[in-house]
Amino acid sequence: MEQHTLSVLVENSAGVLSQVTRLFSRKGYNIESLAVGVTDDPQVSRITIMVRGTEATIRQVANQLSKLLPVISVRKLEPEKSLTRELVLIKVRAEASPERDSIIQIANIFRANIIDVSKTSLTIEITGDEDKTLALLNLLREYGILEMARTGMVALERGQYTINDDNKEKGEYDYGKNVL
């Protein structure tokens, strides 16, 4: 089962996220990552959903999503034609100076930021794709991760195309209400 990314534009109103997630729950699909935020239009929110499944399963879910009244558009994003990023905050044990120095060097290599310092810990902020964030987490585990918070992936298509475009290349997936 492959991981797929769905980008969903919805009306920005109460209960919409609940409707979307309930659809996945009813069908028995596990959402691996979920991020929601208002777009440049305050009336519209973008939901980025990462889910594992077959191509047929994802097509079925996308079609069912598009039938929900508050859903404006649903698009499956292809990995090679989209950008994905996640924000991760990591609190790491750092009680001694040599540990602290090593953690700071590791953070610098990953272009992460130290956003909080205490006598016993450092808090690191990193933004990047899944491979980058997992690589940093794996290196920091040996120091002791005290706490972590992740936003979930957000994604946009590369280049000039947007979720509302009608000028998609033939063969690209376009589910939902703004179908080719």
C-alpha cells in the first residue's frame, strides 16, 4: 500500500473537518497525516491528508469526498509534481556542554533552529520533507527526546498549477468538483 497525498479545498465553517474525517473513519481508512489551514480566501480552508491505500481506494475516497457539500475541490498530488513540508518541534535532553555542542552542530547541519534553551534541554524547530525530519529525529534519539510535536504534512503542486486550474496535463489525476 502506497502513501498518497490528497489536497482538499473546503468551505471554512464549523464541522467540515469532522465530516471529512468521519468519511475516512466509516470506510476504515487510517489518516497518517492531517493538516488544516485557511487559504488566501478566508472563506476557504485547505486540508492536506496523507493516507495509505491502493490507487483504486484513493480514487474511491476522493470521489466520496467530492460529494460532501462543503467540499469545493479534491486533488491527488503526485510526489514528483508537488512539494511537501512539515514543521516539527523537538525537545532534546542536553545537560552537559559536550552534548549541547553536538546537538547544536547537528541542528545546524539540518538548517534547524534552536528556539528554546534551558539548563537541561534544547528545543529545536525543523521544517522539511519527511526524509529530512526523520533523519534529524534519528540522530537526536541518542541524546534523549523529551517531547515532540508535529504539524502534519502540508503540500502544494509545483510550478504554475493550482488546485483550481483547468489547464492540467493529460493523465494527471483530478478528482472532485473541478474535474477536467
